[in-house]
Amino acid sequence: MTSDKCRVSACILNVTRNPQGAPTEAMRHLSARLVEAGYEAVEWGEVVSEAGPLRSEVKRRIASPDCRVLVLLGGTGPNPDDITPEALETILEKRFDGFSVLFHVYSHASAGLPGLLSRAVAGIANGTCVLALPASLSALRDIWDNLLFHHLSLDPDICSLVRAGLRAEKKSTVAADGMDIPVDSYAVSQDKI
């Protein structure tokens, strides 16, 4: 890591049907890896796996000037109530489909065919790198060294999703309901799901 690294904070959200009020093993593992990678602070939270609350919480987090990386764990599988990718469709300004492809390559190598069922997503919204990943601790361990470490790197010499987000300007305004939201991120109807 070069001495020219920037100071960045991250947030990890557990997307779940049953909020527990405490970080999961996967959240603790990812938080520790992010701190080791040089992140200044890592917050955690939970959100129920429903489109409205999920979108509201994502919008709230990306409106914060302190949150430059948002990782959502859960809701990326094939079940009917796994709606994280769909909820992000109207929020992401840029989507990086290549991340999903590499995620599947590494997941298939370690988990076999079930590794292809995840619908992992990566993109940028309001200058924040947003990732939606499985909530499985084993999945996070499998992809940290091969994929996440590089794309969440703060090293200015590495082309990463985080660096792409840091190049994007944070824009905020106050909506009619008083909630800070990005100026041009929500032109698409929020009633999609």
C-alpha cells in the first residue's frame, strides 16, 4: 500500500427477514478485513429484506458524506424474497457487470454449481461504491483474496471499484420529506418492485 492512500469509511448492512440487532459473523469478518485494508471506520447496520425499507436505508447511507463504500450482505439468492439486486436497480448510477462475472468464477471454483445462483451486484451511486453480496461467511472468505481485496483497495495505484467511486462527486440535496438524497440518482420510478 502506498503512503498516498486516502481515508475512507465503509458501511456494512445485513439484509435480512429477521433483524437480530447484532453483527453477524460475516459482517464481523468483512469489517476486520476492511480495517486491515486501511479503512478509517466501518459501521454496520441491518435492514429488513423488503424493497421500500431497503431502498430508503441505501439512500440514507449513500447520502452521507462519510460513507464511500456500502456493502449489503444478503438478499442476492434465487428465493422470491431475495430482492436486493432489484432494489438497487433504481439507485445505481453505474453498474459493473464484470464484478458479477468474476464473483461467479470464484464462487463456482469453491462452491460448485450453487456458486452460480448468487446475484452479486456492484456499482456506483452518489460517489459511493455499492456492493450486494451473499451473507454467507464462507462466500466472503472465498472471494476476499481473489476479488474483494482488490476492488475494495484504497491503494491509488490499483484500479478498483472504490477508486471509481472516489472519483465521482458526492451530490446531495434535501427531498420534500427532508431526507438527503442524491440529486440525479432517483429519476426512475421507485415503484418498480
